[in-house]
Amino acid sequence: MLFKGPNAGNTMNKPIVFTSLISTLLLSSGLFAETPVEVTLVDKLDEPRGFCLDTLGFQANARPEEGLQTHSCYSYQGQLGVDQAFDADGIPDAAFRLIEFDLCMTATGFSTGSEFALEPCDGSDNQRFEHRPNGKIMSLAAPGNCVTAGEGPSRHGGGGDPVHLIRDLTLEVCDGSRDDRQQWRLRETAD
């Protein structure tokens, strides 16, 4: 259909439309690089390989629909596990997105003891977390509450040599007495 109004010859908006179209194509094609990182506890607790945010299940057999836990980090194997690789580029914008599954860390509630699910990223309040300079990951919707690894002792997982270890992951009051289970860092490789 041809537009034959008074602005029919106006090409002022064409560069904007073209630029928007190109941006949309580039974003949807994945041409912009993501920076995969593990979100790992600063304190290794009782796991020399460290604890990372992790889905239930193992790598290709991950079950993101079952939520998040802390688990032995996989980077000691030479690469990040798909069930532990978050996009570092979104974290400054308060989004903890698991790249392989395109799902975001989501608090199931705002009270202490709430667990974490993985849901489609929509920027809702229960998906917004600030990784603070002190290492704490604080809920922006429930200030004063932090992402917290469970108390020990750790449980044995289903694999690894030595066997992998697991702890629960909940939202708890940010507290200096819990620093060992509330201070997180990002890393691209094992250290």
C-alpha cells in the first residue's frame, strides 16, 4: 500500500527505522557477545573447588525448572558448566541470567527463607538483585535480604571425583555473621 499524504516524500524517519531494524536483527541473532561467569562464594567453605550458583541436574541434563542451589563449581574441569554460566554483562543491570537457558534468577518470595527459581527474564521486582562492592547479592525488592548459601554440612551430589557437594540457596537477612555464605564474586575461569 502506498502512502500518498502530505509527507509522502519525507525520508526523515527512514534512518531511524533502518537503525532499529539492524539493532533488532543483531540482538536476536546473538551477534553481541555475552560474558559467561560463575557466581561463586568468596569463602570455599568445605569445598576446595568452591560453591557456585547452579541449577539442579547436571550440565546438559540440567533441570532449570527446579530452581537454583549452590553446588561445586565446574570450572576446575577446564570450562564453565552451562548450568552455572551467568551473563556478567547483565549483572550491573541487576539481572542474573543463566545464558544457556535464557532464564533469570527469581526469588520465590521476599521473606527470609524464600528460595530461588529460574524464570523467563522480565525485569520484575523478584528478578532484580544488586551485586554490591562487598560481595553481597541483595534483593532490590527486599532490601536487607541477601542471596545466601545454606548452612553446612554440605550434602553429596550425584557425581564428580571427588564427589560434588551441594547446599541450599535462600534469601536471608544480610548479616556480617553470614559473610562466609553471603559474599559472592564473579569469575571466568577456575583459580
